Amino acid sequence: MSVDTAAPMMTVPSPEMLSPESTVTIIEAKQGLFQLGLRELWDFRELLYFLVWRDVKVRYKQTVIGAGWAIFQPLITMVVFTVVFGHFAKIPSDGLPYPLFAFAALLPWGYFAQALGRSGTGLVNNAHLITKVYFPRLIIPLSSVVTPAVDFVPSLLVLFGLMAWFGVAPTWGVLLLPLFLLLALTTALAVGLWLSPINVKYRDVGHTIPFFIQFWMFASPVVYPLSLVPEQWRMIYSLNPMVGVIEGFRWALLGKENPDVLAILVSSAVVAALLLGGIVFFKRMERTFADVI
């Protein structure tokens, strides 16, 4: 007596075999230049929540101090910057205590650096998902820039503690802080939408992102004030989107003199252009992700 151990073959049902209540979903590439499929992002919002929660758990799994790393890293960096740039180099800080001056910039910069690093390599790091199941690929860079926002809250509490220590009281401008955080998030997402598809095809991009972020930090007013930039160059300098973010944070948190509104507007316009172009570029490149990655 022989036993047939072969698995039964699956057949695709023909239209005649489907009941009237059956639903058939056909997945195909979008053809139009601006067919962005943004409605799908809302339909897959639970997946976005799951990816963010997964990354947060993995980040602090089996760590001794857990979320304390969100406080430890910017705090140590602030101490180093205060000693090197504030004490030895005597870089001005717009009349503010240099530790506060530096930490108020490191707060958005630390978030941005993490978000950009994650979004730039997010597609490659989630290759196992891309090649197995369908979902809007924009979910991956979105989750990459949302996850570091979890570290923002404890770091902000540390800054409030430093402000109390130095006797600096927040002003009404702190109410606009979420807008500047949103600008930082949008900047990281916009740049990540350009870098991540290129990284799928050319993995060298993933190796250059840390250097790119380090160079960008010194091209932003993190350790020095915007006032050090000559007046005739500030318009060009403000093409750096993080100029508006950092200036906005220092004004909103530390009650610094009114920020350079023109710099913030220029930075915001650059981010909007980068985001729109990045979404279009990402959607056109995503057709080949599963084949190349």
C-alpha cells in the first residue's frame, strides 16, 4: 500500500467559481506621475503603528538603562560641545548660557539624525517584508521618521530641567514647538524618500549616510549661532532646512530674540519642494524594489 505524500496543488479560482459576495483585489503599478496612492496609507495605518512599536521595542530590548539612552547621548554631547566650543573656542551663544544654547539645538538635531539614518536605510533593512507581502512602501520611511520621536519627550524634559537650573523661563513661543518638530520630521522624511530608493540599488549610499549627517551638522547652526553667518550669505545658508528648525527651537524654548523669519520661510519652502519631489521619485522607483532588493 503506497501513500501519496505530495501536497495538493492550489488552483486560482475562475470568475465563474467566485460568489457574488467575493472581493478581488488587483495590485498593479500606478501609471500616472502623481498617482501617489496616499489613500492606501490610511488603509494600512495599523501596519504603521506596528512597525513603530516594533522598532521601539527592538531599540531598548536587553538594555540596562533602557530609555535613558535618549537622555544620556544628547547630554554627553552637550557637555563636550560646551567644553570645546563654548569654553576653549569661545564661540558666542546669543547671550544664552552655552549649555542651553547647545542642548536646544541638539534636541531637534538628534531627532533628525536618527530619523534620516533610519529612513535612508529603511527599505534595505525591511527587505524581508518587501519581498513577501504587499503594502504601501511609503509606510517604511514614515515609520522610520516617527520612531525617533519617542526619544524626543525625555530629552525635552531634561532641557526644561536645565532651563530651571539656569533660570530661563519658557515663553508663549513654546506653543509653536510642535510645528518646528513637524518641520524636522518632514525634512528627514523628504531627504529619506530620495536616499532610500537609491540605497536599494546602490548600497554605497547606506555607508555614506553617517558621513553625510555629520557634515550636515556642522553646516547647521548647532554649535554656533546664525548671527555668525554674514548677512549677505544668510539667504543661501537658509536653503539648509535645518536652519529654520534649529532657529525655531531656540526661539520657542529659550525665549531668544525673534527668529529670522525669512530663514524659516526659506527652509520651509525647500522642505516642501523636497517632499513633493521625493514622493514622486519614491513612487516611480518602488516598482522595482522587490526585484532589486
